[in-house]
Amino acid sequence: MERYAAKLLFQWRVVRNGRDNVRRTCEERTIVFKSGSPAAVIAKARSRGRRSTFRTTNIANEPLLFEFVGIIDLVHLGPECDAGTLAGCAI
């Protein structure tokens, strides 16, 4: 099994008066995991992103959604990247 890092993009979306707010706040997350094939890497990264999606309400009781947008970058972590750090690894 090989190690990979995936950079995932998420957005915070507020629904006001039944309409999506045009302005979004975005968040990037980098996750590290092991996988056996490139196709499995993409599937695992998407699955992790989708599982992070949730819905709640803000202080004004408006729907607030945290949504997975997609994968920004995917990197194979070779021997130059030790198990405890991503330093020196381009992501």
C-alpha cells in the first residue's frame, strides 16, 4: 500500500429567505491515507469528503450547509516524505 495526500475543497453555504447566499466561505483540508491503486485513491478521497458534509443552522436560525466541493490535488507520498510530516512534499 502506498501513501497519498489529497487536498479537498469544502464550502460553507447559507440559505437566506429560501435562496442560496451568493457569497461562500471556502475551506481546504489535506488528508493523508494509504491506498493500493490510483482509482482507489480518488474513491477514498471523495468518500472522506462526502462524509464530512453536514447541515445545521446559524444564530439567525437559517440553514447553514458545509459541503464537499471536490478534490483540488492528489499527491503520491514517496520515500522523501516520512510518516510524521508532509514537510518537503509538494501539495
